[in-house]
Amino acid sequence: MQRLLKEIRHNPLLWLLAFVPVVFAAQKLKPEAHTLLFVLSVLAIVPLAALLSHATESVAAKTGDAVGGLLNATLGNLTELVIALTALGAGQYMLVKASIAGAIVTNTLFMLGASFLLGGLKHHEQEYNRISARLQASLLFLATIAMLIPSVISQADSVTAEAFTRKLSVGLAVLLILAYALGTLFSLKTHRELFASTKHDEAGETTWPIGLALATLAAATVLVALVSEVFVESVQKAAEAFGMTPAFVGFIVVALVGGAAEMASAFSGARKNRLDLSVGIALGSASQIALFVAPVLVLVSYFIGPTPMDLQFWPGAVVMILIATLTATLVTNNGRSAWFVGVLVLMVYLTFAMTLYLLPPKG
Amino acid sequence: MQRLLKEIRHNPLLWLLAFVPVVFAAQKLKPEAHTLLFVLSVLAIVPLAALLSHATESVAAKTGDAVGGLLNATLGNLTELVIALTALGAGQYMLVKASIAGAIVTNTLFMLGASFLLGGLKHHEQEYNRISARLQASLLFLATIAMLIPSVISQADSVTAEAFTRKLSVGLAVLLILAYALGTLFSLKTHRELFASTKHDEAGETTWPIGLALATLAAATVLVALVSEVFVESVQKAAEAFGMTPAFVGFIVVALVGGAAEMASAFSGARKNRLDLSVGIALGSASQIALFVAPVLVLVSYFIGPTPMDLQFWPGAVVMILIATLTATLVTNNGRSAWFVGVLVLMVYLTFAMTLYLLPPKG
Amino acid sequence: MQRLLKEIRHNPLLWLLAFVPVVFAAQKLKPEAHTLLFVLSVLAIVPLAALLSHATESVAAKTGDAVGGLLNATLGNLTELVIALTALGAGQYMLVKASIAGAIVTNTLFMLGASFLLGGLKHHEQEYNRISARLQASLLFLATIAMLIPSVISQADSVTAEAFTRKLSVGLAVLLILAYALGTLFSLKTHRELFASTKHDEAGETTWPIGLALATLAAATVLVALVSEVFVESVQKAAEAFGMTPAFVGFIVVALVGGAAEMASAFSGARKNRLDLSVGIALGSASQIALFVAPVLVLVSYFIGPTPMDLQFWPGAVVMILIATLTATLVTNNGRSAWFVGVLVLMVYLTFAMTLYLLPPKG
């Protein structure tokens, strides 16, 4: 605990933690000040993400980057799961689907691209475990393909039968969760050596003891989740004030803020020339959303939502997810990276963001 | 011959060969008992496939895995060609196209995925000739792309002119057969060393003399073809009794049973840690359907069918073929495999099967 | 200059240079003889392309293949830029877009495929710098994806708002040019060593002094541009006389003749077992069209055209560009090539050409 306080005292970014209680206070006192709540919640998420990042790295230092990456991805996606569950309870299915699609696209394009760019600006050329990255990219590709098949087939064949889509979504959800369980068995048990990353020496780095690291990890995740809820409640109204379309908010803003914690870890890994950690977080997190978060939401929708939710995405989202995962697969094929690869991946992301920002609202 | 009988006596699976005459007898005596004929024909195909598998491996042991793989793929696809020709003669073009598309998808997803899974359950990690696999995957990708171009372009541009589609299909069929001939020249003559697989020592394996192996190969293939015909005649009626849609029958059931012989070889290769053989059969067979079986059917339709057949597939089939070949390309990129890769490839296949099973029939 | 004349005397192909003044004379004397002008201009472009090829190789010999390849791609695309600007001034937006799409498809499929085939017929198996090729293929893929996103998203979501498309196209054009500038910085400055190719010894080759080479390069490029204009003016009318559709002309004929100079260099590199040069020209040139030529045309259309041009391609063109870049990415993944790879890549190109040739004209 003393160590944590010392860490906070030496890291000015963590001083922003002061905004965490401010958000909750503001929400109690001024629940209608959406733009204020939006800004405050973003300011509160940033230091929590930084804290989470350091704690995850401490755990990763003890357990190896791959397990640390998986741990990080799980906890990071807990945030997204909580956000989506809130929206599900309110029956906002479009927002839930936009945030699923947006999280996959943001993780594979923005997180990966910015990691390559930030790492590449510091290191001339970066190498990472190619075999592990290829495997994770293949898993991501197959996971998103499986998640998208109902959307793709019914669009291609113009099927609109609702009963068909719903039955298919439930069957698929069960399949995806089964694959997720088997995947966890694979990466943590039978083939964990494949996910081990290249060795790094980090003499100067101070790591926390495992107990403190785990406690901080848990606490910071819970706080991120709570603040994220304030953020979600305020974001739609605040977005209107800033002139953003609903598609842009769900796809870009929610995904960026919801993934802030993971991004901080991924970027910090890239700067420290540990691209294995960055690639592991980005691809692992995107896979987990397709294989775990999305099907859980479908199954849970039978209990908490006003009506069951299916797994059918709108055509533009399908295209963006496919392009994003294909890009990630091609780009991580090498096991090498340089700054310009990051620039191009980010450019694809920027083009998506620009398209969604300009897209005229339907109806 | 004695050796063959000894083999049959020691392998309980081959006792099922008794069903081969039973199928023909039942067909004569009870031509209307579709469900019975369906079950009997499946029971008869299984041992024939096993026999074919052992004979092919004996030939492969003498000629190298690549030539053995090619041989196997050719004979395996003879079965599919015979089935498709029967359907063509009856003017059932949808069934012909569904079985072409289904054979490509089943070979690339089910055969490859199950090989990876079965091999991976026995061997911790399997390596295979990466250069050969990549080359075959590239050929498969290009072959299916060429086969699909008329479907894709006319869908994209909403062209429905029948004269255009028919002229294009004939021109394309000629191009594809030319490419097939050149490809055979390439893999068997000018660059055969590229298709040679990594060496394996198989001390305990008893192989047949080349004469017996070739004779068994030929006889078993003919019997498979004959039994397959009974199967095709009964499958539609039997499928209705089991509640399957026509799309599911053409795409999944016909393809699985039609490819049973090749699958037995591929799976047996995977168990024996000879993944080169499995990958060669799966990708080679799928390429051969696109480059040889499909164009031959188009050209033959001008002589035996009631009206010429074109090469235009329905949109859902195009999407599934593209996803299947892209998956095969990505997954064989490594030259390595483990059980979970097989699980994910099979999951994509299962999702296709589930979608087709639930798809409401048109009209 | 003497050296240039000596070169011309010894190379019968260069005697065709005599057609260059003939084209200009014929254009003055018989401006209505479209078929004649078409044939003459093609005859004049061929020797200019050959001259350009030799000059580029001389420069490449002094500067390394990668820089030579980039130089070549820039000058080759100047031709295409001049052609497109002429069409833009006349308000022929369909022709401009067809020539952009056609240039990308022709460079990635025809130029690459024919290089592999021509090189493979002479050399049993060719190796080239895999890391550089993969990087260039990734850049090409991302560049074309970024260029196509507005087309894909608006098709998928059936958006037809013109204001949206126009705003998006301008924003995208700025992004693409920024990426182009950063890419040039990357390949010529910060990471030029990645683009260096494997060493080759070429004892027998006579190279020109750098001054003569550069002067010839510049002069030949200008002449190609001038003759190309005659070609473009005559091609539409001549095409009708030969029974070609407008889609075929824009996509195939303009692209083949416009890229003749680069193709001569790429093919000559392939024959000399310098596939790095060929792959560099083909992929670099296609990237440059997506990142530089296309956005410049959009921005310039605000000044010289009758009305601004957007970056929306028709669905068939989108599909062909995506297939072409995906094919290039898969095929260059290896760093190895043999003749049959070239055959299959050319087959995809031939299928496109055949489809466009047979496509019934709209309206």
C-alpha cells in the first residue's frame, strides 16, 4: 500500500485519480450536466488505465508476457462487458452491437497501429514472436469469421426470417463459448509455450510484489467499470452537443474509452520494445470479444433484456470487422514492425472513423 | 489377393465390406426404401474408403507423399465427378452446383480441420512442408477465385443477361482446364521436388506391393462410385425423412459422403504425423474440383444435360467458398499445427453447416 | 549521346522510335483516322518503353534496385497521371476511374504474373527479398483498402447521399497524400535498407553513365506522355471498330498501354533474375496509384473539371481491385516464384479481361 502511494506521488499522471471521486460526486449533484460528466469521466479513466497498465506489467513480469497479456485482455474486456450489459438492460441493441463491432475494430486497428507507430518512433525496427503472433492472428480471424457468418450469409442470400436468425444466433453463441473455453485450455495449459514471448532484460524496471499488483489490478478494473457507466450514460447527450452521429459514438468513442486501460498497457509495452505484449493484448482482446463477450451478451439477453438479441450486424459493420481482422493478419505475418506500418494501419482506422463521422443518420 | 484377404481378416472395419453386395441387393429388391438404402450405402462406403486409404498409402510409400496425394485426390474426385454427372444428366443443376461448392468447402474446412485436430490430439505439435503447403494454398486460392469471378462480378454489377453468363462460363471452363493441365505438368514434371514432403521413418508399417495396391485402388474407387449412386438417389428422400433442407443435403451430406475415401486417407496421414499427405489431399482435391471437375461439368452439360449449365453460384455459396479458401490459406501459412487450430477450422465448418441446416427453403 | 545512338543502332526494337514523329505527323494530317492513330501510337510507345527500361536499369544499377524501382514507378505513373488529367479535363469521370482501377489491377496481376512467368521460363526457381516484398504488399493492401473504403461502406449500407460521398472523398484524398509523403520518407530515408534487394552480379551488362541515363529517362517519359495522349484520343473510336466495350477499353487497354514502359522494365528484370526489381515496380506502382494518383485527381477535379470528382468506384471494380491486391499479397508472401505461379496470376487477369470484354453495356 505504501509502495502504491509512493508510485502515485512520483507519477504526475496518477494525480488525475483525484477525478474518480469527483465523477461520482458530480453524478450525484448534477446528473443532468452530461457534457461535464463526459469530460470528467474521461479524465478519471485515464489515470485508472495507467494504474492498470503498471499493475498488469508487474503481473506479466512474474508470469511471462503471454499470460499477462491474456489476464490484461480479460480484465480489459470485463469493462466492455459491463458497459454492454448496461446497454442491454436498457434494450439498446444497436449500441451493444456497435460497441462489439467497434471494440474489435479499435483493438485490431487503433491499438495495433498506435503500438507499431509509438514503438517504431523509439526503436528503428522491432521484432516479436512471429509464431505466436501468427497463431493469435489466425485465431482472431477464425473467431470473427464464425461470429459474422450469420450476418454474411443472410445478407448474401437476402434472408430476413427472424426465427432463423434467432435460432442461429443461440446455436452460434454456444459454439463460440465452447471454442473460447477450449482456446483458454490451449493457450494456458496444453500449448502455453507457444504463447511465451521472446526474452527481454529489464534491469531498471521496478515491479510490484504479486499481491499488491493483483489487488491494484482488481480495484482499478472495478473503478474503471463504475466510471465507464457514468461515461456511457453521458456520452450520447454529450456527443450530440459535439455534433457526432450515433454510429460514430458507438463504434469509435465507446470503444476508445472502454479500451483505454488495455491501450495504455499495449502502448507502454511497445515503447519498451516488448511488442509481444502489445500484439498479445490487441489480438487477444479482439478474439475474446468475438468468442466470449458477444455470445455471452446473446445468451444473457434472454434473461435481462426486454426481448432476445441476435448476432446480426449491419453490412457496414461486417465489412469493417472483416477488413480490420484481415489487416491485422497480414500486418503481424512478419514478426517485424516499423513506424510506417503503424501509420498505414492507423490510416485505415482514421478512414473508418471519418466515414462513420460523416455518415448521414438513417431514417 | 491372399494378402488383401489377410488384411480384411485382421481389420474389423473392413468387415463392413459385406454391406456392398447388400446395398445392390436391397436396391434391386426394395428400390422404394430410401431411408434404408441411404443407411446401407453409407455403411458400405465407410469400409471402401478405409480400403482405398490403405491402398493409397501403399502407393504413396513407393512414390512419395506428393504424387500419392495427387493420385488420391484424382481418384477421390472421380467419385464426385460421377455423382455430379448423374445429377447433371437428370438436369438437377442446383444439386450439381451445391455439390461442387460443398466439396470445396468440405475439403478445405472439414478435411483440413479434422486432420489438424486428430493429428494434434496424438502429437503435441506437428510440422509439415511449409513451402509446398503455401504453394498449394496459393494455387487453391487462385483456382477458386478464377472459378468464382463470373458469379462475383455479375452479382456486384447486378448483371442478369443469360447469354453473357453462358458465354463467360464456357470461356472460363476452357481457361480452367488449360490451367489444370499446366498445373499437372508443373507438379508432376518441372517442379516435382517442390511437392516432395519432409521425410518420415515408418518402420512398423506394412505396405502392399505396388500391383495389389493399384488394383485395390481401382476396384475400390469403382465400388465407391457405384454405391455413391445409390446414395445420391436415396439421399434426397431420406433427408426429408430426417428433416434436412435441400441446401444442407447438397452442400454437407453429399460432400461428406462423396469425400469419405479421401478423408480416411487424410485423417490416417495426420494420425501418423504425415500432415504433408493430409494437407496435400485436402488442398489438392479442392483445387482439382475448381480447375477440373467444375469446368468439365460445364462443357459436358452441352452434350448430356437438357440445357447447358453455367458457372454462376448463388451468393451464399460464393461467400462460403471464399471464406473456406482464405481460411485454408491463412492456416497453412505456418507449416505448423496444433489441436486448437483444428478446432477453430472445424468451428467455421460447423457454423456453415448450422446455417444451411436452419436456412428456410426458398419459395 | 553517341552512346545512345550506338545503342539504338544495335537494338532493332529501338528502330520503332521512327514511329514517334510519324504519330505526331499523322495526328496533324489525318486527325480523324482513329484506327490508324491507335495502331501508330501503340507502335511508338513500345520502343519508348524499351528505351525507358534500359535507362531505368542504368540508374538502378547505380542506386540499388529499390530506389531504381521507385524512380521507375514514379515516372511510369506520371504517364498515367497525364492520361487521367486529360480525361478529367474533358469531364470523362468514368474513364478516369476505370483507368485508376485498371492500372492497379493490371500492375498487380498482369505485370506481376507475366514477370513470374517470363522469369520462370528462364530460371527454374527464383528467389527475391521476401521481407521487402511482404512490406510492399502490406503497404499496397492498406493503400487500396483506404482508397476503397468509401465505395465499400456506402455500397454495404446503400448510402447514396452525394454530399456525404464528396466530403468523404476530399478528406480521404488529403489522408492518402499524407500517407504517400510519409511512405516516401520511410522508403527513401528512415528505412531504405529494408527496400534494398539481394545482390546480383551482372558482369556482361553495359550500363550508361548516370547523366545520359537520367536525360534519356526524362525525355522518353515526356515522349511516352505525348504519344499516350494521341492514343487516348483515338482509343475509344478505334475500340468500337474492334468491337470492344467501353469498360474493357478503360480497364484493360488504357492500363496496358499506359503501363507499357514499366512493364518492359519489370519483364527485363525478371528475365535477368532480378525479381526484386519486378516486384518493386509492380507493387510500388500500384501503391502509388492508390496513394498519390487517385487523390491528386480528386483534388485537381475541383479546379479543372466541370464538376468535382469523388472516389466512389462501381461494385465490380471494387471486387476486382480487392481480389488483385489480395492475390499479390498471397503470391509474394514466399519470396520464391516459379512459372506456374505466373500462369495462375495471369489466369485471374485473363478472367477479368474476359468478363469485361463480354459484359453487356449498361443502359
